[in-house]
Amino acid sequence: MKELKDFKEEIHKCSKCALCQSVCPIYQVTGNDCTVSRGQFIMLKGLINKDLKMTKRLNRYLSVCLKCGKCSEFCPAGIDVVDIISTAKYEYFKTHITEKLFSIIQKVFIFGLIPNLYSIFIHSKKSKKFDKKVIYFGGCNAKYAGDSGIVKIMNKIGIEVITPNFSCCGIPFFTRGDLDNFYNYMNNYIRVLKKYDTKEILTTCASCEKTIKNYIKWCDNDEDKKFLAELEVKNVYDFLCEHSTKLKLKNHTKVTYHKPCSRNNSDAVKQILKSIDNLEYIEADGFDKCCGLNGIFKPKEYGIMSKIFNKKRSSIIDTGAKYVLTDCFGCETALRLYSFGKYKTANIVDFLSKNI
């Protein structure tokens, strides 16, 4: 398991150029250098050199980070900030009982009992048999919404969908610094997939896609690392573009799109949306700006987070769209919670499967 000291050289690469300030949603609200990666790296360097201790205050600065990765995209040194900050939070997590208690509640109820109760009433849709097969990693969304949407669309283009009973991808625990549970979810993913010969994995969630693609970076077992390297993980939108899929809605509907921070490129998604008959796509101002999901779990920081939520909601409302579509379960949750009934929120695949 990686520790903060393993990132010493990467932290040292930070030249303090301040480009991260121009894209960090939190810094743009607070103007506090301790809330942006440049300032946080100064503190983490002090932590590694034992000039500082991992205090509650230092952890608060790391926690207020939305883990959106915008700073990494603009970093001339290509530093993966989210990996470093999540590992630093693990240093705090290991020694604080309240953090561990919240993580237990999160695992048992939010990503355990509640979705499992949902799955009792939402049954898996049996896929038709075809020569071409893919495995669907639905993550939490599959527990709450089922897998009928992906099965319907894939069967429409002659693809059989295998739907194993996966757990969460582990990203909520990773960003909180609970690396122990993150490794548990990663190992569960590997264990489940080893039962199948199919190597092509489809996702409908940007966060799940990025997380399972990054497993290979965190895997300590050479055999498992080799297995992960043989897998081909794709999002369903790239897959549909490759197969030149043509879809049509039953009724004309105006929609807009929110790009999750985990989605590096939204070209395939927008290509699909623009190609669908009876669907009018309106691009929102700042459609690729962070939704502020992590703020939902930080009531003490509501003053900061509300400014992010309000700006996102206003840009969606200004499009006049009936729906805001997205492809991340977390983003979907945040957008729905802060919609105040001004628009409807849906996962793209679920929306299409119900309306084509």
C-alpha cells in the first residue's frame, strides 16, 4: 500500500507556478492558498520532513478539496494531485476513530444495506445471447437503478451483456483517505472478473471508469497487475460511437449535459447526444465545471459549497432544458439534490433506454 512518503519526488516537482489557482473551484471561492494544491503541497512537504504534524486543521484543508482533478489537468509537471491528497488523508484516517466510524457507516449503509435493499425490488434484466459479449460494471448505479438500460441498448445493436454482482468501485473511500476499504473493493473487482473469459468491460459511470482503470497503479500483486493489464475498460459512449449506433426518442425533448470531472473527454458523449433524433441538445455555460459533489458530505463548509452549487444550477436553468443528463452516479445525486425542482436529472443510458 502506498504511503505519503512514496510521493515525495512528485510533490517536489511542484514549481509553485500557481496555475492550479486559476482552475480550482474552492480557491476561486476562498482565495486561500491552503485550499489549493500549491499550498497543500507545501504543507505535505513539511509533513514528510516531520516539520509539521497531521492535525485536524491540516486535514480540513485536504478535505475541502473536491478531488475534481482540474489542477492536474493544468499542471505543467503532470502531478496527480488527487492520488497524493487521498494518500495524505490516509495518514489522518489511520489515527482518528471518528473518521473510521464514519467510514463504517458509509460502507454498511450508504454503499451496503441501502443499495442491497434497492436491488431486492430492482431485478436484473436478462440479456439476449449474441456472439459479441461485454461485461457491465455498473457500480452503485446498478444497485439503485438496475441494469435494464444498458442491456436494452446493447441488445439493440447485437451485443450480449454479462452483469456480475459487482460492489462499489471504491472511489468514495479512496477520496476520504480510507485506502483499506478501497483495496477491498479493488480486490473484489479482480476476484469477480477472474470468473469470466470476457475481457471487455463497459461502464456508464465516469468515476467508475477512471477508478477501475487506475487500479493497476495501486495493485501490489504482480499476478493481479498482469490480469488488470489484459482487461479493456471502455465507457459505453465510446463503444456506441465505434458501432455507429443510431437512436431516436419517442418524443422531442430538450436536454443539457453535465460533464463529470472524471470524464477526460466528452466528445463521444456529445456526439451521441447530437446524433439522436428528437433530442435537442443545449450546451450549458460551464457544463464541464465541477458539480461540488464532495460538498454534500461537508456541512461545515456549506458556505463555500453553496456558491459552487448555485452557479451550476443557474447555468443549467438558463438552458431551458427539461433534463440535465450526466454519466456519473455521484454527479447525478448532487445535481438532483440541488435542482430545487427546476429540472430533472438522469443518467444518460437510463434516460435513453426509457425514451427510445
